[in-house]
Amino acid sequence: MTASTADAPVAAGGRVRPGAGLRQTATMAWRSLVAVKHNPLELVDYSITPIMFVFLFTYVLGGQMAGSPDAYLTYALPGIIVQNTLFMTTYTALALNTDLTKGVFDRLRSLPIARSAPLIGRITADLAKHLWARRS
């Protein structure tokens, strides 16, 4: 019986090759993006939160602060964008914490993949979700 040998992603020194590390990162990002299929409300949350805060700070509080919503919007919009970016960062941190507590990272650590692949993959997937929310 013969066994076929594939190109191993791990080099002779025990390090992962850069090309293999990028493929593994893309695989981890895809893993995070496929999870949206099971929780589509996550994308709704990513999309509605920025709109809700712009509406809240512009039309509910804007007239009280600057006299007109248009004048206040030019002042508050950069802060709202930063606030939403921080919220997205918190979502990423919560998802990473969930993976850590459920033992996903322990299982991935036993595989011959780059150590940075799960972390960078999750961040890349959340960046894609964030960009999707900015588009809509």
C-alpha cells in the first residue's frame, strides 16, 4: 500500500510557510463568515446600529445642542463613526472570548497551522462584516 504525501505547510524548522499562513488565515476568516448563515441577525446588528446612532444623535439630540440638526451632524458624525468602530471591536473581542472559553483555540493549537491564523482570520472576517455594514 502506498501513501501519498502532500506538501506540508510546515517547513523543516517547525515554522509555517508564509503562503500557507495566508491560506490558513483566509480559511479562518471564511469559517467566521460562514457562521453568519446561522446567525443572520448579526449583519442586521452591524447595519442598523450606525443608522440608529446617527438618527438618535442628529434628530433627537442635534436640535438641542447646536440649534439645527445639520450643524450638529458635521460636528458629531466623526464621533459616531469612531463609536461604531469601537462597538465592532467589542463584537470581535466577544467572539474571540467565546472561541477561547469553548475550547476552539485549544483545538486549533493542536493543528499544524500558523498561531496567528485564528486571530487574524477572525479580525479579517469582522472587518469584512464592518465594511458590509458601511456599504449598506
